[in-house]
Amino acid sequence: MAKVFTWRGKTEQELKQLDLKMFMGLVPARQRRSLKRGFTEQQQILLKRIEVDDKNIKTHCRNMIIIPQFIGKNIRIYNGKEFIPLTITAEMLGHYLGEFAHTRKSVTHSAAGIGATRSSKSVSAR
């Protein structure tokens, strides 16, 4: 038997039908306080585009909390250089969009350059 996914005791269909007040009761205090204050102008523009079911949604709004209306949508989030594509799932509810578009890459170093080590000091650089 397949396990049914639930988030805080609610199935995905129940989550999609939640209004904002009910959702606020399920998220932690920091997100609840932010939602209680209301949405900024940019966040309201993003919400309207989601309601219209726009296919190409790009946003700089990294501080937007993922709410149930976002489930199943494809959104591109700006990380400071490019727009990172993201498909919203029920597991992401209550998190910020910026958490899924990292702004820094991990540093990967290649091999040492010529003359960087004692053994490569006498190698010619042709």
C-alpha cells in the first residue's frame, strides 16, 4: 500500500482548499507574523500572476512565503545572477522562495598551477 503524503495532517487536496487564515495556524511563528502583516506590493503582483495561472512566472521576490495556492506551479526565482526554475511541491509550504535558489556556489578548486608547488617549480611553461 502506497503511503499518502500529508503536511501537518492535511492531504494535498485539503491544503489547496485552505484559506490564508487557516494556513497561518499551521505555519511557525515567524511565517505567521509575516503573513499577518500582509503582502508587499511586489508579493501582491506575484500572487495575481499565480491566480491568472501565468506559465512564465519570474520573480525577484525571494522573501515570499510559499502558500497553498503555489502548489504545482513553476516559478523562476532570481538568485542575483540568473533565474532558477522551481516547481513548488507540498513539502515546500511555509518556506521562503529564496531558500530554494541559492545565491552562492560552492567553491571547487582545480589542480595547482605551475610553480605553485615544489615539484612543479622546474617544469617549463610552454
